[in-house]
Amino acid sequence: MQQDTVLRRAHDALAAYLPNDRVIDVLEAGGGSFTHIRVPGRRRVTVLDISPEQLERNDYADEKILGDLENAGSLKGPYDLIVCFDVLEHLPNPERAFANMASALREGGMLVIGCPNLASTKGLVTKLTPHGFHVWYYKAIRGDAQAGEPGHAPFPTFLRRAMGFDHLKRAAKAAGLDIVFARSYVGPAVDELKQKRPLLHALYDLPAKLARIATIGRVDLRDTDFVLVLRRPQQGPIGRSANDGTRAAAPATV
């Protein structure tokens, strides 16, 4: 599955739950200069980022906060929607950031997380190579002359186990959040590599092919990224999760 399809399904999941009769309070957590998620209708967007350069280039935020997602005090909240895309892999303590975002959701609020998949060739290569290699890749393969400069990707990467796909699903359940949508997919960087450097792509794809052969298909390293859409349930009068009946539940997809 490709990124466009996955993001379209994530948007559909949000549309099934987010209110459309008032202004939506949105937090782009580590949002930087652009967003992967666009919310239709009336919205007020706050962008939180640790990079002043990224915030300076942002042209859609109603409010900008220079702060650290691992610091609970940086999140004002509560929010109807929090978007955290390609951020947790850059944090030394992603579990702390996740807890802060979960706490900042109001009842019925949604949290969208997009991350690299640790259990993929891309995740393993990124984890095992130094930051200098990542900068070289952006410059030599992607043609980004500003790669590695202040406020420009790639940013230093930790890729802690706490931001893994399965770990975040367990953390969501522990935090009392419903998993509305969950899907791993092949990110656009793979197609870009295949088009620009087919021989390098063949070398990149080799471990995934060998893993599939050796495990008779049980291990698949091809899906490079994933998206999670989570929701804090609304509470009824006696503290139980209440469905107001106005919207149909969007099924979780794994």
C-alpha cells in the first residue's frame, strides 16, 4: 500500500469522528514547516516545534510554540486533533512525548501518528548508520543541497523501540485510547530510490527478499512507514465510554 492511499484512509477516519459544527483545535506536534494532515472546515492550528528555523518557514499556523514535545508544559491543550508525523523517531524519549500528547487530548479527541517502521530495511539501515550518512543520502540521492543545515532534514535520529508500531499500539491501549486506524505501508522514498538509483535500490531490497525466502514469508521488511489514528473515547455520565450515536465507528485496520 502506498502513502497516498493510507493518508486518504486516515483522513476518512478523522472525518468519521471530528465535529463539524464548531472550530477544531489542532496541534501539529513537531509540525515544522508543513503538514501531512489537512482538516476541512473551521480549525485553529497550533504548531509546536523545537526548531526556530522550521517555525519561521511555517505559513499556516495560527499560533507557533517553540518548545519540546517531551516537556508536558509545551502542550497547552486540550486539543480536538493532534498530528505527530515523522517526529517520534527523532526523540530520545518518545514514550514521554506520546504520554504528553495523549494527556492533551480532550474527550473525543484524535491523535494521528506517522513514523518509520523499525521492522523494515529502511528502519534498520537508518538505525545502524551515522547521521553523516543520512546527510549524504539527502544530498547525493535526493538532491537537497541544504540537507543537514539548521532547520533542514535530515535531523538526528534515535529510532527508540518505544516508537515502534506494535509498541505504540500497546501504549495507546494502556492510555485508554481507541485504535481507529492502523496501517504500515511502503513510503515514497523507496520509489524515489528505485527511479534515481536502480542499482542501489536493488541492493537495498536484497535483505527484504532474503528475509522473505528464509522465513517463508513470515518476515516482511518492505513496509517502511506506518500511520496510527487514535481516539480518546467520550465518557458517559457514570464514567463509561459513551457513543452518542451521531457517527458510525471506523473500523481499525492492521
